[in-house]
Amino acid sequence: MNILRIFRFIIISALSLVAVISCKTTQTAFDPKDLSYLYNPIKNTVNPRYNITNLTDDKSVLSVKFFASELFFSEANPQGVPTASMSITIKLFNINQGMSLIDTANLIANIVKEKGKQEYIYNIPLRVNNGIEYVAEVKILDRLRSLIMQAFVPFNTLSYTNRYNFLARGYFQENPLFNPVVRADEYVDLVYLRKPVDSLFISYYKPFRLIPDPPAMVLPEKAIDYGPDTTVALPYSDTLAMMFPKKGIYMCSVDRKINEGFAFFNFGVTYPGMNTPEVMIEPLAYLATENEMNEMRSAPRPKVALDEFWIKCGGNVERSRELIRIYYTRVLYSNFYFTSYKEGWRTERGMIYIIYGPPDKVYKNPEGESWGYRKSVLKSSWGTRYKVKEEYLYFNFKKKKSIYSDNDYFISRSEILVSYWAQAINSWRKGIVFRLDNPAI
């Protein structure tokens, strides 16, 4: 069984998106507060990127990036040229004052298609004050397809030296970088926006390699508890070419004594995909025992050991292929949605996403987000009438303040009474993709 060929098929096949869901759907009433489409690639075809920088004491800028491949261009306009139309509405809330509304902004982006252009970026100014934590609620309407996207973008003006005071750019084209993940051969530069400085201090931290414990285990969150291996000082310039060839975390600060700044992450040449057996073995830590993991890691032929593990789970080649396709597609999307200072699949949200699948309900607020998974539908009858009752298993994730990333969340384990984790793992090990609402499980 060519397991790498199967995974390459995942990336290019539209069927792989269906496989992420992999089971039946149930008609439910529309819930306007439900944001589950954000983590469902079938429901969410447009994935803008967001970035916020603090330019002055009273002005920050929210940047929105659209990918050309995700936009719908139509020539049905007076000019007769391919144009996409996106309406961007922003509400800025002060978290410190009980989510009071501070500012609003609106922009109609009529995006004319340009040959060879892959990205379109729009910058929207916001009025701010010093020493405040904010969240920007962004709603985007695709006016041609009537699609709505929503995001909550947190930032703060608490410090002149945190990540929001830097602008990361590609070195050669000076294009803004919305993603702090870099490759070994990628040159970047970092612009400090607040005041003149002489030096930039770069601290290197080893990669974070731990994975979270099962959700119902009331144990401390696994996080970085070690200091940097090395710190080097470079003469600061807004055109300083930097490259980070070694896997790990790089914290860039403007003062050696300050433990905050802008962090870059190098997760290796295969990230975000799974292109070698050695890399594909690691996410199996959620399914495999410690002995099985050690045997696969030390096997003289890792690909054979990986194939044998999945065939043992699936029972035959065809079922094993389906398990591989679904499992690693979820790993891929976990990396896309949940990466912080560690790969998305290593995060607690990534763990839940891989094993349980995309959530059926997602509710967000400035403190975190809640995921709901639909249980088997309960039907009760009274005469000739039936009443359908829906129940959900919820996982609550709390947003963590981190110097490394603003996409860091941990699961609230004290709120979980029953997680069905053992049942879920047992289902996967028997060759059945786990679904909480599948009565056959």
C-alpha cells in the first residue's frame, strides 16, 4: 500500500474534503450564532487572513488578505472585466470595558482580477488608545455569492514591544507576511514600527514536541517551560535580511531584558503536510500505544511499519486507505486552523478535531470558544406525533495569553464529565471513523 501516494491524493482531490466529514448529516434549525463553518472546509470556501499592527498611540491597522484562488470573479459589470466584490464590516470592542463598542469601519472591496496576482490585501485603520485589550469582529460578505464569513481578531495596545508593534515582510518583494511560519530557505525582514532602536535580539527555542493528554484527564496543559538555547544581537535595520534554517521558535525582541516581541516558527520542510513516513508516524500518538510508537519510530523501514499499523486497524487495504485519507486530512486542516508555536495537530483543539472531526457547533467569544458534537438524536412519540431532541457533547477552549502566538488555546478539562475518548479511540482502532451521532458505534 503506497501510503504517501494516498496522502498526496488527499491534497488535490475534492473528495478528501467530503472525507473530513465522512458521515451522515442531520437537518437542524438554523443557528445564527453558530460559527462551525469556520472549521469545515466544505462550508467555508473563502479563508481570508488577518493581521493587526499598532502604528501610533491612537491608530492601528487591520489588514485583510484574500487569496485569488478562493474568490469568485464575474464579468457581469459595466466594465465587463472579471471582478469580485467583498463587503468588509468591522466592529472594534474594548475587552477591558465589558466589550463596549469603540469603533466601526466599512469597506467595499471591488477586486479586479490581475493576471498572475495571487493575493489581494486591504488595510483598514482603527481608532485605539494605549493600554487596552481589544477584539475586532470582522464580517465579510461575498456580494456575488451571498457568502458570509466572520472572524474575531484579538490584539492589544498594552506594550510598545509586543508582536503588534512589528510588521513582518518577505525580504525580496517586501510583501506583508500574515503567517509567522517560515521555511529554512526563506528570507524575511522585520520592521519595528514604534521608535528608533539600535539592536534586534533573536532568541532560539527548541521545537515543542509534546502532545496533549486525553481531554477528560485533569492534568496541567503542556506548554513551553524551558528557556532559549541561545540569544544573538543583530544591528537593527528595517531591511535586515533574516533566515531561520533550524527547526524551532525564534523570538525577536528590541531589548534583551524584555520577554516579548515577534515570534517566527520553523516546523520543518514538510509542514503543513505529511510527506514522509517519519513525519506521518508522529500524529498517530493519539491512536497508538507508547510501545507501538517506539516500534514505528525505530523501525528500519518506517514506511512498512506505518502501513502495518493502518492495515491492522482497517483489517484490509481498502478500509485502511479510507482511514488514512480521513485521518491525515484532519491533520492537514488542524495545521491550517490551529497552529500556534506548535503545529496545529499538536494543540488541544487539533487533538479534538482529528479524533472527533469538525465540530457541529462552534461558539466564540473573546475568552475562548466552545465546540459541540451532536449525539444520537433522541425521538419520543405521543400518539402520532414525534418529538426530536438534540443533545451535544461540548468541549470548551480557553484563550491563553502567550508571548509566542495569539492562536493559543487550552481545553477546560474541569468542565468535561464524559468525553467518550476511549470509545472514539477504540472505534478508530477497529477501522471505523468515530462519530458521536452514529448509532452503530
